[in-house]
Amino acid sequence: MSATDLAIRARGLNKRFGHVQAVKNLDLEVPRARIFGFLGPNGSGKSTTIRMLCGLLTPSSGEIEVLGHEIPRDAENLRMKVGYMTQRFSLYEDLSGIENLQFIGNVYTLDRQRRKKRIAEVSEQFGLGAFLSQRAGTLSGGQKQRLALAAATLHEPELLFLDEPTSAVDPENRRAFWESLFDLVDAGTTILVSTHYMDEAERCHALIILDEGELVASGSPSQLGQDIDAQVVLVQSAQPRRAGKALHAHPWVRSVAQIGNELRVLVVRGQVDAAAAVQQAILGAGLDAASCRLGSASLEDVFVAATLSRKEAA
């Protein structure tokens, strides 16, 4: 992929805080006009990476190019081209919604006419009209989220950074929020979003999985499911807890997760008949296994398998 097709390119990116290495040798390419996801648990380096990419943190080593600008050298020139929505609501809670947007417009040096036009446009786009006159601190989680997204896009950035933007939002508002993101992408915006929600990661065009600062997997959600270094076996058992404990005793079982009365078992790739092996292991423990069948890997399965592989290799 050529440099002109990329919104972000990073090579050998590292960040240390004293003795802690938060990001380790990260290589990254983010295509333009796509939603690119960072998936990982708390402490995996997602927020640190985003802050380096938008010039808020200086990397310990490595190279970063964002929208043709070398970062952190050109961070000031990049500022007008990017938007940044933090995990925590960062607007002024004592100001009304409209006052916050006017303030953000001044920060981005929008002239009066353009500021007025853009506030009207984002108010309609994100459904802010009913609560623009309310103090921001009195808004619900979903309303705050919409206001924050409007503020982050007020200056029409080419690239939008979203750092776990839906952590305190109900499922209905999360779905509406993601519909807004796809509208922005259709208009040409590139979006980089960090999350620890598997269903959100599956909505991304492509993503990387980070664990303890290291990249452990990358690709589209469907590609990651196909490339998983394990087989998924779905087990129906009258005694799922006991069956799961029995399976944990076998070295070829990578993980067992119970979902309702069903077990999702990750088996090392290479078992000739993974489903038969799982069933035999359960029967050998004197337990019933009503059915054992191969299943498709979910993104959660991919995440578990990738992080286990990293820990085993360490």
C-alpha cells in the first residue's frame, strides 16, 4: 500500500515510562477512510499509542507519519487535521452544549460564520437540538457522548481518534454512535478507535490486538477468525462446570469458556479430530457429553488464542 493511501504509518514504535515499557516495537499502517480498531484489555498500550500518534506523547523510539506529517516534529501542523475524543467526558460540565461547541470552535480558530454553520450541521447530524441549551454536566451518558463526538468533528478533521468512546454508554446508544461513525467514514474521514468490546471490534474494517504493549494479531475480523491458531469445539453437557475442569487437565486444550450451558473449547491446531478428542476426554472423566461439534472462531476466541500464544512464547 502506497504512502498516499495511508492515514497513519508507524515503524518500531516504543514508549517507556521509567522501567515500564508500555508499547513495544509496534509497526502500524492505517488506510484512509476506514475504521481501524485497537482491541486489548486495560493496560495493553492502546491509549499510549493513540497519544503518540496524535503528538501528545513523545515516543521513546520509532518513526510516525500521520497524514503526511512526521510526528512529533510536525504535531502543531497536524492539530487542525485531527479530532480526539477521550475515554472520559472532557468538555466543560458547567457550560451548556452550545457554549461548549462555541468554545471548541474558537479553539480551532473557526471564524464566526463557519463556526455558526458547523454547529448547526453537527447539531443536526448527531441529534443535539433537544439538549443544546442544557448544562453538559446534567446530560445522560449517551447525550454526553454525542456532544463529545460533535465537538471532536466540529472542525471537519481528516482523522478522528476515539479512545474507548463508549465505555459508559448503553447498548442502544452504542449502536447509534457506531452508525454515526460509518456516516463519517462515508464522507472520507479516517477513524482510529480503541475498545475492549468484542462486538465493537467486529464492526471495524481492520484492527490490531494489543497485549502488554505488543501487537499479537492484525487483520480484518473475518481474516483473524480464519487465521486463529486453534480449533473451536462447542460442547453441550449436563454438567458443564465439571466437564470444563476435566478438559483443563489436557495439555492440548488451550482454554475453556462457559456460555450458558455450552462450553467453547479452544484446542491446539493439529488435533486430527478435535471434536472427537474433546468428547472422549469428557467421557473418560465419567461425565456426559451430549454433543461436541466444531464451531467458527469469534473475535474473543482470536483474542484469547493470540494472547495465550504470546505468553507461551515469552
